[in-house]
Amino acid sequence: MASQTAGQLAEARLMAETAMAEQATAEQHATALSEAHQAVSDELARVRAAHDRLLRKAEERDRKSVPSSGSRNRKSQVSSAPEDRKSLAAVPVSLPVVDAEEVPAVPGVSADLAARVVAAIQAEPEADQDRLAVLAGTSDRTVRKVQKALLPAEQGTETDRAAV
């Protein structure tokens, strides 16, 4: 009987130690969760403050960009564009599809832009460079670069100044 009581006592001690270890683990877990919650709350407050600061800055920038009645004349004089300045077409013109890989490489011009210029040339072969630039959504200088790259070698030698 004494051995049975001693065995029960050892088992009870083991169960008590296990329960205490589980309780300590649960307390540690609860503390870690509480600390994580506090860290997330602090980060959220920091992000909200930064958002509010950026929002105020943007609103202030918007208020400054709206001209007051006194500065309106000066601002319109400074930023007025010449009448002959080119602008891109508001509605893009439907151009034929040209694969960018089929267009020869043009230094300083992306393959997609060169393909748009070629498509504009195909759409309106008789158009001048300004019209092609509007169709392709680029500058007349880019159109000239692409046209120069597309010229056959024969035509290039006829106008070669070194050969003259």
C-alpha cells in the first residue's frame, strides 16, 4: 500500500510540474501576443501619422498651385505655351499593328516607339513628319531618326557628302 501511495504521489508531482510548465508557456505566449499587439498598434499609429502628414502636405501643395487673383496674371504669363507648340493627340489614332521585332534597331529610340512610327508611316505614307509625329505620339525628331534608319543603303550613298 505504501508503494502504491508513493507511486501516486510521484505521479501527482509529475502532473503538477507539467501543469506549471504549461502555465508558464501559456503566460509567455500571452505576453508575446500582448507585446506583438502593442508593436502593431504603435506601427499603425506611426503609419497614420505619416499618412496624415503627407495628406496635409499634398493639400498644401494643391492650395499653393491654385493661383490667387493677384498672381493669376503672372502665372499665366510665365506658363503660357506658344501657339505653335506641338501637343499629342487627345484621342490616339488607330494605327496598323507592327511587330517591334520586325523594325530595325534605331539608336536612341525604343523598339516599340520605332514600331509606332513605322505604323504611322504605313497608315499615312504621304504625311509629313509633323503629322507622323502626331500619329505616333512622339516628336518630329524621333520620326526623322526612324526614317533615316529605314532608308535603304543605296539612297544613303547618293547623298553622302564624302563621296562628292
